[in-house]
Amino acid sequence: MPPGRPQADDGDAGGGGGRVLAVDWGSKRFGLALSDPTRLIAQPLVTLTRRANHRAPVADIVELIARHRVTLVVVGLPLDPDGAEGDAAREARELGEAVRRRSAVPVTYWDERLSTAAALRSARTAGVRDRDSRDRIDQMAAVAILQHWLDAQPRERTPAADA
């Protein structure tokens, strides 16, 4: 499957309104991004860290969902280069399922193969060094995932847009 294509949904992926939270899954850090209420623009939110030999920070994600009135979560799915799901994708799906169970908010998955590379390019262009800004780069990867997802969603045409 080409990068950026949607993966299996566990909820209302496109319809509805309200904020969307994206999670860039990582073995050590989780970048998070948040949409505006109209689901047009993604912005960085925070990076959460998992301590060695500990579970993913699901409680922190659930708290952010409640605080920001999130209505949908998009979890970046780290697919292999050929599009197959390996161990990392399985763990990302487990995180998504845990968030869905604990928050009762629908979760969908989005191919994230190009998100970290895009975030690194943007950071380098802005003069940000990788070692000094891993948290920001993880957030930028989550922004890339979310913005790609937002841009792929069908939009209702309004009379103003038709004018």
C-alpha cells in the first residue's frame, strides 16, 4: 500500500467534527499533534516519553483526549517499506486499542512511513539539530501524520466555497 494511504479503521474516520489527536508511535517517545476544531490544520502538542521496560503512556494520552475534547485519534502505523505490518505496527495497534478502550474515542490508523523523514527534513531546513530536538521532531512527525490524514478527508462543499 502506498505511503499515506489509510489503514483499517476502528471508528468514524472522516465524518463528524471536533478535534483529532495524532500519535506518532515510537519505542521510546510518542509525538502528539492536535487539529483545530474544524479539522483543517494540525499543530504540535507534546512529546510523551516511555521509561525503559514500562508501558506506553496511555493514561497521559487519555487525559489529553479529555482536556482537548478530542473526538477521534489517528495513530501512525509504522509499516515496513513493502507495506507489511511488523512488530512496530503491532505495538502501535495495541496502543491504539488501549487508548480506544480507556477513552471510548474512536481510533483509526494512518501509514506513517514518510512522516519522520518529512519531519527531519523540515527540522534541518529550519536549522534544528536532530540530537538537540528529538521531542520537537517527534511532534513534527505527528503533525505530518495528522495533516496528511486531514488533507485526505472529504470535505463538504459550502456555498461560500462554490462562489
